[in-house]
Amino acid sequence: MADIQELNDIANKIRLYSLASTTKAGSGHPTSCFSIAEVMSVLFFHTLKQSKEFPKHPSSDRFILSKGHAAPVLYAAWTAAGLLTEEQNLSLRQNESDIEGHPTPRLNFVDVATGSLGQGLSCGCGMAYVGKYFDKASYRVYVVLGDGESAEGSNWEAMAFAAYYKLDNLVLIIDVNRLGQSEPTQLQHDTETYRKRADAFGFHTKVINGHSVEELIQIFDEAKTVKDKPTCVIAKTYKGHGSTKVSDKHGYHGKALKSDHNEIEAEISGKIQNTAAIKLGLTPFEDDAPKIELSPITLSSPPNYKIGDNAAVRKAYGVALAKMGDNSPLITTFDADTKNSTFAQDYKDKYPDRHVECFIAEQNMVGVAIGAACRNRRIAFVSTFACFLTRAFDQIRMGAISQTEVSILYRHFTVCVVIPDTLSGTVNPLYLSYYSMIP
Ligand SMILES: Cc1ncc(C[n+]2csc(CCOP(=O)(O)OP(=O)(O)O)c2C)c(N)n1
Ligand SMILES: *[C@@H]1O[C@H](CO)[C@@H](O)[C@H](O)[C@H]1NC(C)=O
Ligand SMILES: *[C@@H]1O[C@H](CO)[C@@H](O)[C@H](O)[C@H]1NC(C)=O
Ligand SMILES: *[C@@H]1O[C@H](CO)[C@@H](O)[C@H](O)[C@H]1NC(C)=O
């Protein structure tokens, strides 16, 4: 039996931590944190299987906060779980602190950087695909998306992918808190339209009260029993919930609650019954993901081109990949319905189970590959025509911040290995557009 009161208390403690850290920083998004405090409490202290000793263990559940600007709520959850220390917990947005305004994998509990909206679900799809079809392990993937964020088309590419590949180990939670940054979202609290959309995409879908710990427990438990469909939880919430001063009010997005801090803190504190240390811990996972040997990647036989031969780079790519695949079963290709032009087909023909067709959805494809490469589960090679990849520039840029090692082939030119410049987080877009203009 879940301890409902304790989960409600933890939600409010998570609110207090998010309030404290953003107030101290003088910036951040406390109201975006407040709307998902119960979601985080139930996920972390009831549903997710993970450990604070090894937060990125290959076998533990994955959690992606796609609405990365709500980072303080993620730090708050890990503080409640005892991973972050008090000092870290209050160092949000401070100079030299890894507790940044948006999560990055410099933190040992973050797989992919988020903050540029609309990318987390694609990464989650990559992880879920790997979990189901490569690792065949019991770990599950949970992604929290903002309702404003759900307007990004890449989410819908990802939803089509998740349903097509029957990713029943994936749970998408849409935080329908009605408000965006500068005005209300398109659908506001029209949860029925979200439901119909997710349903039409092939999800097992349910609308719930996102502040009800009981309803959250119920749907997350139910999702574990659903076969062949991903689950979409449409959580009706209020932005700023927990504080009557700011709840559901326009004008508080991305603002630290400085002058109102004491009043809000008192109101939230007043709801907490157990003010003592949190009794609940994280739920252990089964260590059933296969062990992975990261050995050097080599060709099974040397290239046999003669001096003077003309060989298309893309053909050489396909041939080389197939030879690398002989020695490294981790190599996985991702293509967007261009495989018989990019010659990823050569790899697929030899290793059909190690090719992931992403169809004509390049933004999602890049995110899926980034997700698949996390925790060293796969060695990912992405290919398509250069011009089509330009629409995934931002996914590639975020991949750099995510320290991904995904390799990308732009047809007609070159293999580009994303070299993360983790300080600036940039892959120079001009460099990419230069390549993309080469016919
Ligand atoms: C691609 C992208 N566009 C715009 C922004 C700027 N931005 C940050 S938060 C936000 C509003 C997000 O609203 P929602 O998804 O509903 O999240 P909430 O804060 O309401 O929980 C915007 C426009 C961004 N971070 N990324
Ligand atoms: C995190 O910071 C808040 C605000 O100061 C504090 O109340 C809380 O006890 C801290 N939590 C931990 C675990 O250090
Ligand atoms: C951040 O800290 C470093 C090292 O202490 C210092 O050199 C730098 O000037 C600081 N930057 C800001 C903006 O305070
Ligand atoms: C790719 O495959 C399709 C279907 O077989 C074929 O029509 C097309 O010509 C092929 N393209 C290339 C570049 O080989």
C-alpha cells in the first residue's frame, strides 16, 4: 500500500525545495515546477525503479524532464531522494555549479540535456526502443512534457514512432497546466482534445487529475500492464499549484518568487503533516540489462579499394559499416527512408535487426539515436540527405550538450561525428549548412 499522505508531503517538500533554490538564484521557473510536484513525488517515490548510488545504472528506469526549464523540480526530487546534498540543492544557477538552469549530463542522474523544448520524447523513444528490442530488459522510460511544449511537431513524430514500434515500456506524461510563457496554450484545459489526439496516435491514454497522488499511482501501475502500446497520461494541473497567490495565474512564468516568498513558503509548509525526514526511499530495480563490452571498433577485413578506384563516399560508408558490424554488435543504424540512397541499406541487409527505420521524420530520428546511445547501450549511426538533416540542427546542437557520440552521415559528403563542446554546447550550424549545400 502506498503511503498517500507521505507522497503528498513529499510533493510539497519538492515545492519548497524548488521555491528555495529559485528564490536564492533570483531566477528560474518555480510555477512550472509546482504543477508537476505530485507527478515527481509519485514517479520518484512509488513508480520509478532507480538507485541513488548508481543513478544511470543500465538496468534502472529512465526519466526525462523534457520541459527542462523545470529543472529545479528534478533537483528537488533527487534532493528528497538523498542524492544531492543541501549545498548542491541550493547552488542552482550559481557560477561554476553543475546545478544549472536546465539539466545536463554533467549531472550523474541526467541522460540527455533538455531545455530546448520538444526533444525529450524522441530521446525517450530511443531508450525505450533499445530497452524493448536490444536489451530486452525490464527497465521503463518516463517522459514529462509541457502542454505548451506539446505544440512542437517533433513530439508528434515521436508519438508516431512510439506507437508504430509498440513501445509499451514508454510512458508520456503531459503536464496540462494551461499556461505557456507569454499566453495560455492553444488548448488550455481542453484535456479531451489531448486525449483524442494521443488515442488516435495509438497510445493507451488517460486523463487524470495531475495533483491526485492516488490517480497518478493508479495510472502508472496500469501502464505497466498495457501490452504493445505506449501510455499517455494527460495530467490536468495548475501552474503554480500549492500557492493561492500564483496558482493558475498568468504572468508568473520564469519568475523567481522573491517578495512573495515567505507567504508562499508558509502556505506550502502548512500542508505538510510529516515535517520530519522523508521515510520513503527509491524502489530497487532488477539488474537484467545485458552487460556490454565496449571494445574498439574494427573492420572485419581491410578496405579493398585500389588506387585510382572511384567509390562514392556513401557506398564506402555502407560497406564499412557492414564490416564494422561483424566485429561490433552494438553498431546500430538509423535512417529516414533514404537507406537505399545513403547505403545504410548495406548494413541493414547484413544486420536487419540492428537497423532502426525512423521514416521521414528527421528531427525525431536524431533524438531517437541520441537516446539509443545513452548509457553506452548502442553505437549509433544516423544517415539521410544533408539538406533534410538541416531541420534537425537543434537536435544535433542539444546532442552536443548531451555529450552524445552519435555519428551522422550527410549524403554526398561526409561523416560528421558530433564533437560535444560541452561548455558552449555548440555544433556550429554554419559548418553544417555548408555541408548541406554541397549537392
Ligand atoms: C524550442 C523552444 N522554444 C521556446 C522556448 C522558450 N520557452 C521556455 S519555457 C516556455 C513555455 C513552456 O510552456 P509549457 O510547455 O506549457 O511549460 P510550463 O512552464 O507551463 O510548465 C517557452 C516558450 C524553449 N525553451 N524552447
Ligand atoms: C534543500 O534546500 C532547502 C532550502 O534551504 C532546505 O529546506 C532543504 O532541507 C534542503 N534539502 C536537503 C536534503 O539538503
Ligand atoms: C566564476 O568563477 C570563476 C572562478 O572562480 C571566475 O574566474 C569568474 O570570473 C566567475 N564568473 C562570474 C560571472 O562571476
Ligand atoms: C530505392 O528503392 C526504390 C524501391 O525499390 C527504388 O524505386 C529506387 O530507385 C531506389 N533508389 C535508389 C537510389 O537506389
